Amino acid sequence: MQGVASPTHALASTTSDSRLPQDSICRDEALLLHDRNDRWPRVHTSQHAWMSYFGDMDDDGLFDYPAGIDAICLVAPPNGAVPTLLDCYFSSDRDFHGYKDGDIFTLSTSGGVQVVFGEDELHALLQPSSGTIDIDALAIWSADILRISLANNLGGTLLGDISDGDILEWDTSTNGVTILATEADVQQWVDQAVGGASAIGDLKSLTMLPGSNSMAFTVQAPTADDASVYSDEAGGSIVQGWHESDWQFQQSTELDALCFVPTTFKQPVVLSTDVAYVQAGHGVKIRLRHAEPSHQLAGIAGIGVHLKAHWRGRSGLAVVDPLFGPIRLWPAANQENILADASGAADYVAVMPQLPPGIPAMKVWFQAMDMDGCSWSSPIVLRLE
């Protein structure tokens, strides 16, 4: 990069389940945080966290999560506020619960998601005679302008045929769509970056290089570089510090979504359990990972959820609604403090309460705080039966 420091933080998702040095399972719907100042990338938003954000969207008694993350971008919050996941736009790999893989959505503060721009809107603007619309890459160029790429070729659109490696620019204020760069352009950038390459296949993710007018992106091939981050800068290059090997994947995968984010996005403590469905009166082990070694951890549990940008570092979101129903602090006053070990891990066994008379099931959200660093963890939700 010429005259601009290489970015240090990014959120990403992969096309398939993989592993990282400190995360033995990285599911394809998880968001990973790559902080180049950290020893390795880590899971930032796990399947458990998505279930906590989404809840039970279709009332079938099971918690929901996105069908893979196909695209992500960050929208600058108003008034210079510190951004959180509430300021991110997403698209999913597949249709789920009435939402389409061509929809662009964001998290709802009351749980679930809300559509910002619908697949049907883009279909009406392009009017393809063949092919289906599936958002595969997404970036914010300015307040009203999105840059996108599609997972499928489209035939006979108002712009002509569109390839899955083309980059489109969508002005949402005027509903104008143009082809900004073709798959051939992207191929040329990759060829120059790696000294010649096989066909790139699909363009998998798209983001903007901070402090510049250049785009950064990932592609489906060549396999040895399908997690490398390329740029169109200087006719094509790999962004410094963002080669595939820098991700330290322990199992080969592709980057399916990528967004450079500010340095205020830090690694949260990540909560997890073996089960999301627990019998009343029984104990469940909650695992806490990616904490700072020796830091004291404590938490809150409640039956109401309200996502709020409550900036205290790390996840940046307060999830348990203290104004809805009873809450419980953990550990209890008569229990030992929870301290992270040398690897930043700890366990806590939470004993579930009895259900009130006549109530067959109840959802309970858990979130922890690093008491030394004053930062929120990612949340989990359990169904008490």
C-alpha cells in the first residue's frame, strides 16, 4: 500500500468449518477477528452468540443462527459513536426463516434481524432473464452507495450479462446500478499480485482499504491464496500482512466474507456450552475463553434480551435486559471469584432455577464481563425446560 498503513483489524467468515490455533472449531457462520497485534486470529462471534442474538425466530423451540455469513460490511454509526455489530450489514449463504440469500440485513435490537435492502429490490433493478440473485460480497463506499458482487451469473439483465466475479455499484438513493469492474478486471489484479494465476472463480468478499479509495477482496482460487486479501491498488497486490498464511488456519478454507474494522473492535471473552437446552434445577458448565490471563470474570443472567451498544470495549454490546424480569449475577456472593487461567480460559457451573408453575419452558441469556478490563463478553442463550 502506497502511503497508507496496512489495516490491522478485520472481521471475516469462512466458506466451511475450520480450526484456528486457539479455536478447535470455527463454524462457517462464525465471525473471526483478525487483530494483527494479537498472536493469532480468534472466534469473535460464535454459533452460540448468533443463537443469542437471533433467539427462536420461528417459535419451533430451537434457537436459530444464520445459514453461513456470505458478506459483511460496517456502516459508520451516527455522531461518531464507537461501532459494534449493530452497525454491520450481513448477507447469508442460504435462505433461512423467510429471509433470502440476496437480502442485506442487520441485527435487530429486540432480537432477530431486519432487512435493510431486499433481494426483490435488486431483482427489480436488474430484471435478469436467467439466474438468481445471491449477495456474495458487500462493501460500503459512501452513505448511499454499496458495492456488491453476486454468487451466480445473471443473464439478460438491464446491464447485460453479469458474471459472479463482477463488482456492481448500487446507489441506493437513486436506485442506479452500474458495473464498476468486471471479472476480467479482478482476474487481472490477481494475476499481477501473484505473478499469474488460474481462473479466480468467484469473488468471495469485498471491503474498502481504510484511508484510501482502493478496494480489497478475496477470491475462490487459486487454492493457495483463497484466504489472501487482494487489492486493486497499483494494478493488483496482496495487502501487506493479509496473506493466507497470516490467518494460521489449521484446516484449509476460503474467506467467504471480510470487512476491515477500526481498532476499537477487540477480542471479547467468548462464552460457550455443550448444550443449549437444560433441565430446570440442573447445572450447566459455561466455558469462558479468550479472556486476559488472571483477569477476574463475572456475569449476568436474565430472561429478557435487548441489544444495546453499551461501549465498554470488546463485544461492545449489552444483551441482557435488566428491566425485563428477574436477573441473577454470577458467581453468587457465596461462590469463589472466577479467574482466567494462563491461557485466558475459565469454567463456571450455573445451576438453573426451577420453572414457575404453569410455565413449560423459559429462555435465559448469559453474558460475562471482564471486571479488570470492564468489557462485555459475547452472549449465550439457554432454553430451560
